[in-house]
Amino acid sequence: MLYKGILNKKSQAVFNGRLYVAKDAQKIEAQQSNHHLLLSADSEAYSKPELEIYADDVKCKHGASTGQLDPETIFYLRSRGISQSEAIQMILRGFADEVLQDIHHDSVKTRMQERLRCI
């Protein structure tokens, strides 16, 4: 399970994901990951990852992060002649790429890429 959210202005996001492993699902490997990127001081993100595991022989993990754009990364890109807006777009594309790679429906993928350009 992978969730990534990019929040701007006064937007809010809540991740409440549950990974359920039944008793007879031995030797399973599962992971849950959610990450939020906040683009404004007014945006908010909340994470509530849950692992519900009833099997004994499993490898399960979860992780969550919430952060903002790194000014040093933007400075680095700017020092290479990249504009502020293009630097931010590069960072956003990099953040979202892991999710976009798994979208196989062309019109959905195109729509998501267009949405990234509007931020």
C-alpha cells in the first residue's frame, strides 16, 4: 500500500489505511507507506497507519512522513540555472513519480501529470 499526497493552500489530507493479515496468511510480506508534501503553511496532513496482523510468520512494515519543500534543494537547483517554478516542478515530479509509474491507464496518468503542472 503506497499513498502520497501533495497539499497546497488550505487543503487537508487524512490517511487512514489498514493492512490486514489473516491468521492463515503465513509467510506473507506486506508494507504500508504514506507520505505527504506540504506546499503551504496552511495545509495539514494527518496519518493513521494501521497494521492488523493475526499470522505469526510474516514480514510487515509501515512508514509515514510529512514534510515541506527543502529550501536547500531549491537553492541547489536554482544555482544550476533552473527557475524557481521549474525547480519546484522537478521536486514535485520526483515525489509523485513512484505513484505515476504504476498508473497504466493513459488518460488517468495524463490527468495526474496535468494536475502536477498546475501546482
